[in-house]
Amino acid sequence: MGRKLPLDIGQQLARREGTPQHEGFFTETNPYGYKINISHPQIRPLYDRYLRKLGTPIMSDGQRHQFEALIMHLIATGHLRER
């Protein structure tokens, strides 16, 4: 079997490339088309809790899109605001 990748690989790559770990709720630089920045300090706890609820260490594309829809709803209704 191959080596296991750490779960925070995105954060490690961001540090190595010199990009900020979090900019805002939204990201424009995601190569997979995701819109929510899961490295943001307000989003990350929600992301981790959602993963625990799913019972998986990594989300599928469909699960990620559902998570992003939930976050978009929280932002649109004012339940989640950037500090």
C-alpha cells in the first residue's frame, strides 16, 4: 500500500506555496471548482463537524457540494458572517 496523505495536506501546500491559509469565506483559486474556503477559521470547525457527521475523513464531490450549499444558506440568511 502507498503512503497515507495527512488530512491537512491543503494547508501544508498553501504554506509551502506562500499563499495565505485563509482569505475569506470564498475562494477563487480552487482548481476543482469549489467556492467555499474550508481553511477559513470560521468554516473549518463546521467542515470538521460535517465530516464527523458523515463518518468519513474525506468528502466525495457530492458531499462537498451539499456542504457548500449549507454554508451558502447560512451566509445568505445571516447566520454566518465573517469577523
